Amino acid sequence: MAWQRPDGRNPYELRPLSFSPNFTRFAPGSVLAKCGDTQVLCTVSVTEGVPRFLTGSGKGWLTAEYRMLPSATQQRQERELLKLSGRTQEIQRLIGRSLRAALDFAVLGERTLTVDTDVLQADAGTRTTAITGSFVALAHGISQLLQRGVLERSPLCGQVAAVSVGLLESEAFLDLNYIEDVAATVDFNVVMNHNLGIIEVQGTAEEGSFSRQQLNQLLDVAEKGIQELLIAQRDAIPNWNTLFALG
């Protein structure tokens, strides 16, 4: 192995991961998700009503917002207020698409779930940590809505987690930190469900190209990591079996 990981991890090893549920008081679901030195606050709120294109359909909706706090990186970044960067828009759309794959909107009814993901500290993998943490927040939020009688049954019909992978010195590595993310010649973000079905793959060669065999290696590494993330998510949701029966 030519590339030596700065933190001493094996190529197939995730960074230390934790979920701290009920991190804030007022949102039905809130989780502080930590993946190595990356920390993302994920909250889920509910409002009655849906966007105009769904009015009268009986179906609900989920939308997501993503922001990075100015001090989340070494160099302070300006707050994005009226005009969002292309990167921010891309990431929040990815989060929304990923989480919508886990919901039965007919069961949700004409309500809108808003997922807010705020990066408190960034060391690469912010979008994948946001997706993985937001699913836990979503489950906690739905659990609270069931307890309050807002929902009669759970709309969760899937589980979603995400992880980054990359090629370093032509070898596949799981869950890149910032130093590795910058050095990687190929960088992928992979989103999968509980059956390890692919929801989305974002990937590119930063220089040159990569082979079909290397692509398969990257997906194999991602799949291994996501299997571990799915277990960690379920462990962070006490009433998992009542919210969702694995199919």
C-alpha cells in the first residue's frame, strides 16, 4: 500500500462515527452527526401543506437545506444569504433526493418535512455525513409525530446512508478526510438504501481517467462502509422496529 492514511486507518475503515439525538429542543427530530472531525447538525421540521404541484394529491413532500457555518473550515467563509453557491444548491438537492427515497408520501399525507443540515466543522464528507445523519434525525422526527398523534403510522419505507470513496495511489479508500480528498485522483460520493441498492453515485476523475475495474473496486468499498453505517443508524434509533419493517 503506497498511500499511508494520516490517521492510521485501514483502506476499508470508516472514521469514528457517532449520532447524538435530541440535540436541539424544538425540532421534532435533531441529531448531531460526527464522522471523524466532520460535524453536521441535522434537524427535521414538519409543516401542514405541500408545494402547489402536490396540492390535492394527498401526498406529502420532503425538502432539504444545507449550509456551512463561516467557521466550519480553517479559513472563514462568508455566509450564503440571498444567493446560494452552485455547490450548496447541488448538495441540498442531493440530500433531498436521497431522503425522499426513504418515504411513502401517501402515508405522510399533505405535510412537508424540512431537513436542515448545518455543517459545524468540515473535514471532508460533509454531504455524506449530512445524508446519513439526517436519516437518523428523520426517524426520530417521525417517531415524535407518531407519539403526538400527528401521524397514524410511519411513512418510513426505506433506509438511506451515504459515504465517500476515492482512489489514492491507484488504490480504493473509504471515507476520505480532507487531506485524502484533496490528494485523490478519483473521488466518489455513494448513496445506498437498506438493500444496498444504489440511489445515487457522484464521481469524477480529478485528473486522467479510471477503469471499469477501479469503478467496481470503489463501489465495493462504498458498499462495505454503507453496511456499517446502516447498522450504526439503526442502533441510534431506539424504536426502529416499530418505525420500519425491513423488506
